Amino acid sequence: MQELHHRGQPVLLGTSSVKESEIYSMALLHAGIPHNLLNAKSAVKEAEMIAEAGQKG
């Protein structure tokens, strides 16, 4: 993930549960990789994330 982040490449990581997505989120935070967590808890915020998805950086 670090290499992809340094290149500015967007990455979509899918999980099978909210708990699993939260574990990955904590790992990314620990690695210093900024990210957005999409887990169907806030429809408005997540719709904005989807609209911005795929942009470099």
C-alpha cells in the first residue's frame, strides 16, 4: 500500500464486514496513509466520497 500511496494511485479495498474495514482503517492510520472509510454508516458523507473516488492523490 505504501508504494501505491507514494505514486498517488487510488486503491479500493473491499471487506466483508464493518469490523474488518475498521481494522484495515486502523492499519492505514498507523502507516500514515490518508484514506476514507466507507461502511454505510453515513450516506451523505459516503456519497461525496464515491463522487471523488478514483482521483489521483
